[in-house]
Amino acid sequence: MKKFPNAFTILFALIVVVAALTWIIPAGQYERTMNETLGREAPVPGTYMQVEPNPQGLGAVLMAPIAGLYDPDTGMANAIDVAVFVLVIGGFLAVVTKTGAIDAGIGWLLNALKGREIWMIPILMTAFAVGGTSYGMAEESLAFYAIVLPVFIRAGYDAVTGVAVIMLGAGIGTLGSTFNAFATVVGSNAAGVPFTDGLLLRMAILVLCLTAGIIFVMRYARNVRAEPGRSVVADQREDNIAHFLKGAGEEAALPEFNRTRSIILALFGLTFAMMLYGVIALGWWMGQMSALFLGMAIVTFFVAKFDAATKMDEHTFVDTFVDGARDLLGVALIIGVARGIVVIMDAGKITDTILHAREEALGGLAPVAFINRMLLNQTLLSFLVPSSSGLAVLSMPILAPLADFAGVARSLVVTAYQSANGWVNLFNPTFAVVMGGLAIGRVSYNRWLRFLWPLLLILAIIVAGALSLAAIGSDASPTASEPASEAPAN
């Protein structure tokens, strides 16, 4: 069976395709005027004209991923600051995980709720959703299956319940990202708007979708516990009990939740609170946020090193931080590769031509129709590019400016992108986290779809409804006949 191409392969292939298109698509440009709200020049609707072509060749294709990170001609950063932030946060997360604080906290919770395991569902799904909404928790979630699944099966539930708690908790959190650096921040940056624009809408989507997800999983879990035959993996019940409950039990795998680990968990939460305050109140950006996570990683090390249980000395700290950064190196690099597509399009002067075509196709749509068409477009793209950061820098520079022509806020396009990407990645077969989690939980893909499809429909309705209401509310934005520079603050 042939494997689906890697995201890097897809994006580099798109660079080649786009370079070829610069030889075919007529070059063109809009007139631009300064948009004080965005702090940058924005295209003026109705001013498109064809210009002298500048087709891109092999050298430009090879330079595109490099130029996606920084402009080699001017030395100015493009996405290098975002890439560095990704590496630093990877190191920070690895250090916290190495101390055992997260595992110990979950273990303490599971033991405290014995006999009332049903309440683990809302508590754990909310905790995983916090990880999803704050930093796009994905691959990191795979480590928790071995801890959570035995507990739910021992309590009388099935493997699907345990898988759903982790995968849907983190996945819905990512769908409703609020200050997720890999989705909201990258997407907003590529769209040319502050990521705090649209924050209240994203919080509403997060709360509504998470509530729906928790109710859905709790209802299923209660039914399975009362009638095991209603499980979508009922025929695997005995095999799963033997597989997941073999050995000494879940307690043996859980580190002790001691004072040091409780302090580390508090520091972990404080770090994200400080980041949010710094961005909103102090105007921080990638450099300051990277410094924060580096500093808190060092603080975590000093707290952990005085507790023998954490096994954290100076060499372990440095090695762990570097390994954590290395784990996210692919994410950092993909930002440059994906932005390389935009570099080729801009250099080949076809960006505005494509924008003009989409302006004509979507310009006549009412705001509600426009944002829902955008949601559909991003849903389809997410199957090809499951990476949230890759999809953001691939699509936002092209699609976000269309909002200026349609009379809606650009932040709505960012919300549509991240909601669509998060929704698709709850079941996307090209997404390693989905297939890996199902494999660990011994749940086949077709049974996962059988379990999940009603919730997918509910979540789609919530997202589309929220975006539609927000689009109606932004109908006072400039229309396609008004200069983009007159756009009001969102």
C-alpha cells in the first residue's frame, strides 16, 4: 500500500507547481495603500492591472524555502522568528514532561476519582483542550494513551472512550485555538492581523464545541458501561481487557505527585498565563515569547534539580531541551517551506492575479456566504496539508485579503482556517496523530468514523453558525468598492 506523501513533499511540489504557473498565469498587481489598522499596505479593490511578467526558474525554486524564513536580499526576517519560537517551546515542553509532573498530575487525578471515573471525562478532556488551544497539542498526546486507557477499561468503559477523551479533548482544543502559536499566531501573522483579533469568537467556539464533545463522550461512555454490547468495539472487549490490564496495573506506571511536581505544574500554567498577558497588555511578539519559554524552562530545571525523583541534572536538562527542540524541528522548517510558496508567487507577480480571480468569484457573495465558502475551501485544503502551521502560511496570505473585498474581518478567515483544520484533523487519515492514537487504542479507522460522525456534524454546525453570526456582525466592514485602508479595527 502506497503511503500518502509527507507534508514537506506536498509543499515543495506546490513550490514547483507555482513556479511553473508563473510562466503561464499573467502577472498583475493591485494598487496598494497604507491600512493603519493593519500597519501595512493593503490592496485596493478594483485597481488590478497586468504588469511585466517575472517567471521563476530552478534557482528561485531552490531558494524559496530559504527565503521563506528570511529574505536573503535584505536580511530581513520572514518566518525565522516563528521558527525559533517553535523550537524553544519544544524544548520547554520536553523539560516539563521529563520531570514527570504532567504524568504525575494525571495519575493523582485518576486515583482521586476511583468510583467516580465518569468525571474523568470532562476533567481530562478540558485539560487536553487547554493543551490544544494553547499550543496545538498533537504528537505530545500519544504519550498519555498508555496511562489513560487502562484506567477507563478497568472502570468498565471501552477503548474508544479512552481514545476519545485524549484525541477529541486535544483536537477540539486545537479546533478552538485561542493563542495557539502553531495555528492562531502563525495564521494571523500571515493574514496581517494581530492574533488577538477574533479572540472572543474563538473562545466561544472552543467552549461550545468542547461542551458538545464532553456531553457526546459521556453519553457514549454511560451507555457502554450499562450495556457493553453497545460499544463499537464490543467484539474486542475481552482481548482489550487482557491487553491493557496486563501487568501490575496503571498505578505502577505513574510517577509520584509530590510537592516538586505540583510546583512545576503551577509554573507550567503560569507560563502560558504570562505569555497571554505579555502579548495582550505589553505588546510582546515572537522574540519576547521565546525568551519567556526559555526562562521558564531554566526555572523548571532549578526547581526539579533539588528533587532526586525528577532525575534532572544540568546535562539531563540541556539534552532534554535540545531533544525537545529537535522533535519540533520539522514544524519549524515546514514554516519556511510553506511560506516559500508565497515567496515564489510574489516574485512571479501572480499573487495579485490569483487574488483578483478569487475577488471576482467571491466578491459578489454576501458576508455569510463568503465565510462559509471560505470554511469549505479550508476544509478541503486540510486533507492535503494537515499541518496547521503549514496550511496557515500556505493559504492565509492569499485568502485573508479576500475578506477586504467581501466586507468581513480578516480575523474571520483565520478562524475559519483553524476551525476547518482542527475539525478535519479529528479524523484525517493523513494525520499521524489520528492513526497513531487509534493504533495504540486498537480502534480501527472505520469504527472510529462510526463512533465519531454524529459529533462531527454537530461541531460543523456550531462552527458554521458561529462564523455566520460573526460575519453578519462584521457587515459594517468596507465593501469591495471601498478602499481597504478605510477598514475599521476588528
